[in-house]
Amino acid sequence: MSTTTLYRPLGSNELALIEASGWKAFPPRLPEQPIFYPVTNLAYARQITKEWNVPAKGIGHVVRFAVDSAYLERFPVQNVGGAIHDELWVPAEELEEFNAHIVGVIELIETYRG
């Protein structure tokens, strides 16, 4: 099976929920969050963490994880700005299925503080 590495910038609350899952799943989205958006590259994840999460919460984290590439074909890459601003848009109601296609564990790779 071929896998694709993705990244997710997140705050401490989401990180705690991922840890509680045994590093296997992302938590359900909140009602005001209709889309789960992993990003396709580390540079973009770092940018979101440093420019948005740290100023808003004083801390931000970046996780890395692999997903079955064939499954990901259903989610076209969305560019939301600059050259590195690529992400996937996974509808909130499909997050449980998305989690089932994660290969291995979700890894905490970086933490930034304000």
C-alpha cells in the first residue's frame, strides 16, 4: 500500500484528544467546523502554527501522519493562497472514515510557544 504523509497544525486541546485515542485518530469536529483540513507540507503546517495558533493560544503543535494514498484520491488538493498553501478538505461527517485510513500513528513532531 502506498501512503501519503500529511501534517496538521493544532492546539493543545486537540493534541490531548489525539493522545487519548492512542495517537490513532483525530477527534470529531465541532459544530462550527464543517471541514477537517490536513495540509500537504510541513512548511505550511509550521506557518499556521506560528502565525495563528501561537498568537491565539500561546502554544501550537504540528503532527505528522500517513494515510492510504488510494483513499486520499477522493479529496482533491485545495490551494488556498500561496505556493505552499495546499490542504485537503475532508467533510466533518467523513472524519471517522478518514481516521480508519491512517496508517500507523499520528506523531507529534514540533511544538512552538509564544
